[in-house]
Amino acid sequence: MTAQVLIDNHHRRLVRAGDTVFLEDEPGDTAFFVESGQLEVSRGSGDELFVLAHLGPGEIIGEMSLIDASPRSATVRALSDAELSVIDRATLNQRLQLADPLVQLLVHSMLNRLRAASTQLGAKERRASLVEVVGEGREADQVSSVHQSARASADIEARLRLALERDELELHYQPIVRFDGGETVGFEALLRWPDGEGGFHSPFEFVPVAEQSLMILDIDQWVMRRACEDALRLRCGGSKPYVSINVSSRQFASSAFLDTLLQTLADTGAEPKHLQIEVTEGAMIESPQRAMEVLRELRNMGFKVALDDFGTGYSSLSYLQKLDANVLKIDRSFVVQMRHGRAGATIIKAIAALGNALGMTVIVEGVETNSEALRLRGIGCELAQGFGYSKPLPIEAAVAWLNKGPAQITT
């Protein structure tokens, strides 16, 4: 594994054979990842020089400086021309802040034990590693917070994994309704985790844990299969609604995404025309070129593709033109703004005009009242979704919904 994989904000240092990387007893606040070449680690000088190790590619040197303010404990020289990647405390800080709470806890524990061992060996003026990582005066509070967060996340992860294995998760379906006439054209599949007391765990609590632990990939696959099965149940009588599936960033970035999707269709008997694939702008930022290729492939296969939560991320006209999506979903936050002033309506009107100009179907989320529906229809929105029409429904209730006739808002 190279430093490019490990370090985001790294820079290189080239050293020649015989050059000193750093000296014993000098101050330091960086470590180095050896990309190429050979280094010698030693202590003392002259007749008392003692060689501790020879290190090569893949090794890290000077790591104690990232967690401790003491001087360097050894001298490092290049035995051959070498290329090093520099790791600083800011990079370590950033990585720890982004890590899963359990990973944070493990790293903090290892750093504390390393510090304790160094202290016992008589190192001078060793400082607690967490002071360097999280800041002076906040060590105890931070450690407590990390422990609590890690325990909570580990508990949620264990219970969620058990719920997945026992098939206790559910999909509920919120109708997507045409403003003009009230026809239900589709349903958005929304994940629900029963809490055993007649309610549900908040997705805002368990979905981030699933994403950090990579369990989200297993959940996504479960959602995909169940949604395909239910899509066939919903296409009953004369109704032919589609089911809209949310794709997580991790699933979308997976090289196996398209193959898994096609295999699920083959296993369940569902067809691309039965589904709409929803992706957020954030899911496409990491690798825009690949994202565009995947979206194009989905469209070529016959799937509807929806850009979810448009307007809340990195939206731009040029960006939207490049994406091969045929549905634009306007985030509910703009409807909330519309209730409190003109700004929300102005933004929705602009986004709707943009979508319509590009030949896209525009869906507005969060519609709750008849007056909102009339206003949104008047500014160019075609489809609506929100509690004003219906809350998300279990599959049996969703099937029954289709037999009720045109959807209406009563408030």
C-alpha cells in the first residue's frame, strides 16, 4: 500500500544517499512514509553509534512525533536515494475525525499505551498523545465522548446486523403523485427498522453507523431485492407504478453495483422499467467521470434515473447538463422555506424551469397542504411527494392505496 492511499494532503521529500532525514534529539512534528529507497535508523555517534534498523518501502519512520512533543529519539539517514511522503499532525487529526468512532477509540487506546510505555522507558517530558491529537485542555472530555460514541455505535451496529440477519427490516412506500389529476405514478422505497415497541428507529441514527461499518452494502442489497419483489406486487390491475430505490454513495461507488442490480432483476423477475434509481449529488462528487458513465449505462438499460435532493449540494447548470438523469427531485427544505417567505418559491421555480428546459420530470418533496400543491403546480412542478398525500406505507397498504383512486390532499 502506498502513501497516496493513506494520506490525502501529503507532499514528497526526495533525499540522496548519505543525506540525513532527521537527527537524534532534534524537535519534530512529522513522520515519513518510505515510498522508495533504503534508510538507516541509529542512535549515538562515533564509536558509540548503534544501528537500530534498516527500513525500506512501506515503512513509517518518526511516528512518535505525531503524538508526542519530545525530541527525536534516533537519527535517520538515507542509504540510497529515497522518496518519502510526509505525514503531519493535521493529517492525522483529519483522519481521526473522519474515522468510525470505534476506530477512533482503538487508535486513542493504542496511542495512550505507546505513551505509557515510552514514559516507563524514561523518555523526557513525554506529553499525553491525545493532547497533541485533540487539543490542550479537552483530553478527558474527548476521551469520554469517544468512548460513549464508540459504545453507542457498536451497540447500534450489532443490533442492526442482527435485524438484517433475521429479516426484521422493512420497506415502506411513499406515493409519488401527479399534481394534475392525482395519479400515483410511483413509490419511493424507504427503509424502516422496527424498534419492538410499535415505532421505528430513526434512520438518522442507524444509517450513518451502517455507512461507517460498510454494513450499508449488505443493507443496500437487501433493499434492492425487496424493492424488486414489491415492485411486481404493486403492478396490479391497471396500475403500473415504478418503485424508486435510493442508492447509497458506497453502493454507487462499488464496481459491482451494476452487476448486482442486473442479477437482482434476474433473480426476482423485475424489469428496469419497474424501477427508478435515486442518487444524490454527493454520491457522484468523488469520481464524476465514472458517475456519468454509470448513469448513462443505467439509462441505456431502461432505468429511470433521479437526481435526489437537487439544490442542496454542488448544483450547477453545466453539472446538470452532463448528468444522464431524467428526473429531478427538489429537496423538501425549499418547500419549508416557501412556507416562510418568497425565497423558497423563487428557488423552486428556478430549479423547475431548469429541469423542464432539459426535458426532465420534476418531483417536489415535502408537500403537505393543498395550497402548496396548487402553488407548486403553478410554477412548473409535475409530481409531488409528501405527508399531505400520504406517509410511507407498508407494502400491503401501498397496494390498497392504488385502489383508492386519485390522490388528494385534504388540508
